[in-house]
Amino acid sequence: MERPVKRRRLIQAMSGGLVVGVAGCLGGDDDTGNGDDETGDDHDDHDDDLEHDHDDDEGEEGDAPGSDGHAYAFSPDTIAIIDPEAGEVVDEITDGIDDNGWGDTRITADFGELYAIEESLDQVLVIDTETREIVAEVDIGPDATHMYHPNDDEMWVHADAEGTFYVIDTDDHSVIETVESGLEAEGHGKLLYHEDFGSMGYATNVNDPGAPVIDLENYERSDFIEFDDEEQGTHYKAYAPETGLAYFEYGDVTVVVDTEDDEIVDELEFAGGMYLTPDEQILGVLDGDQVRFLDATSDDSDELGAVDVGDGPDALRYYDGDDGLYAFTAHTMTDQASVIDVDALEVVETLAVGDIERPEDAHHLHRSAVAGDEYFFTPAEADGFVAVVNMAEQELIEHVEVADGVDTVQYVGDSGTGYTGKLR
């Protein structure tokens, strides 16, 4: 069947500078498919294999199967659980999953529960990763895209139609507070949090000319850092712990704020998605078809160099190997992913990871990806599979068949630090 294009692919901001930023992030702060639903002998064999694999994972009868080291892949009609080492689906969640649309997913600090925004129902689903079952459905505000986990007890979900965070208690799975972040009670937004900030954080909003300061303890917007151009808004964000500098995408530039006094200290003449390395020493910035790498230990945000990648690179995921640091990025304009040697500042490998949908009326495209331990996952919604890459070997393990429209992946385990897959 022909599936509708998801809302987050088509969100548009009011000014030209914001359109670039918004469309570049949606669906992965962590992104629909088409084609006929195939049935027949092959499908039946696949079901038999799944049942067999599920029994193997459970061990003794009655034991919970667990999910450590597995990836959850979300498509409109199924949530598939992938064993990356085997390169195959070992279980599926299908009850109640029917033409769903997905936003961010987030896993709790203890890896015990996985939270997933279900866009079409304005809900967050909670999955117990031990039993692999949906244990709660939490109602939230409309048009949610992004979700954050600033402390062990809470998930913060941003409802774009209201410019408001819905705070979910992770113990009883209920909304305990709402926090109006956007100045006009609307707008696509994100949350920036780090343990350095204590009980405070920062938000972004594509409709507001600056960064809202969020009191996480008292559940309120306590201040607003105003930037110069009232016609622009904020979108991507990052933080460099060694310097205490926060970075905010603001139209076509990146505004740098000293978090000690919330003063603007610099403005960089480029902007895009920002991804910190696991050691928090380098900040990768997507700038069109190239990736700029900044020294995150420098008060001047010195540029270490840029790599021309081409074909719309998206979400950077890092692997710190024995022979150096590498960045993996899947392309939005081709069916490939690139491996960047960050030390040498060059592309050293390309991998065939499958294709995404490219709606004609989308200004820009996004492709999600997540790293987990030594694996890199990126969904190919147009092809109906998830590509699994061994980052240590820089080799494709498998195209794991899931379903048309698979567009979101979450790993159960260590996903590194410094980007949207980080717990905090």
C-alpha cells in the first residue's frame, strides 16, 4: 500500500534560514515507506524463523528474553528486534501497531525501558526491554518529534504544536508536568542538557530568536537568551564540557554562548547538525555536503578541518578504534554511507546501506542512524531493511529485512556519548 509521508519530513519554518535547519534534523535527534505488503511462503518461513529465534532467546520456559545488545527497529506495522551479531530479526512486537508514525525513541539509564513517540496518536509507548512488551501508552500533546532523558526519573517530550515539554515520570508512566518553552506556545524544539548544568537546561525553538533557559527542577522557562536577528530561530544544539560553551544553530550561523553567565561570546559563519565525539574533544558540524570538525577544547572553537563528503551526509556516529577515530554518516541523497577518518580528515570507505524516501515537496531530507557498541545502524525505509555495519571492521554485516517504512532504530546498550543517542 502507498503510505503517507510523515509530518516530520515536511515541517517548514517561517523563514528561509530555518527551513534548512528543521528538515535536516527531523526524526532522529534522532525519518515512510511504500510498496506492497508481501505474503506467501517466504513470509510464512520468516514467521517460523522468528518463533524459533524467540524461543532460543528465552532459554528456560517463563524466562524473560531480554534485549541487551539488540536493536529495536520501528516501522508502521511492526517493531522488529534485531540481533546485530547474527544480522537478523529475532522477535517482533505487532499487537496494537497499525500504520504508526514514529518520532524519537529514548532508552532509560538502566536500559530497562524504551520510550517511543507515536506521532499519529499523540502518545509515547513504553516498552519493557526485558519482556519485549509494551507496558504503557502515555498521552501527550500534538506533533511531538523529540524526546530527552535529563535525569533517571523523567522523560521530556516536546509537543511542537504547543511549544511545550511534557514531562513523563518513568516510574508510573504518567505526565507529571508541562513546561511551556516556546515564547508563543508553539514551534519545533529541542532540549540541551548536561550534568554540568545542574537543575538547569537550554531549549531551542525554530520560531524564537534565541535560547530559552529551562528550570528542570521547577518545571518552567526561567529566562531567555536573546540573539540578534528577530527573523531567525534556533534549532540544533551542542555543549562542550571542557570549555563550558554551548552552541546553537541560528539560521545560517552558529551562536556560541558561555554557560557560566549565559553571554554570547562568538558567532560561527556556518550552521547545521552538531555531534560531539565520545571523548567530548571534537565537535562535528554538518555544513551542506561537508563536515566541519571543531576543537571542542578550544575557547575559540578552532576548526581542525573540513571533509567533503557529498550527497547529503547526516547524523554522525563515532567509533574510537585502535588505529584512530572514525565518523560514520549515512547519506540522504544516495544509498550509501561514508566512513570518515577524523584524524586524517578524509573519507576512507563507502558502504551500501540502502535508500530512503525522498518526497518531492520536502525542502531537505533526514536519515536517522544510531551507534551501539561496535555497530552502526541506519534504516532504509524505501527498501524496508535496516543496514547493520561493523564499525571496527568498517564492513556491512547485513541488510536486515524489517518492513516497508522502517525509519527509526534504538540500541539497547552503550550508545556512546555526545549526540542524540546519548542517554542524557
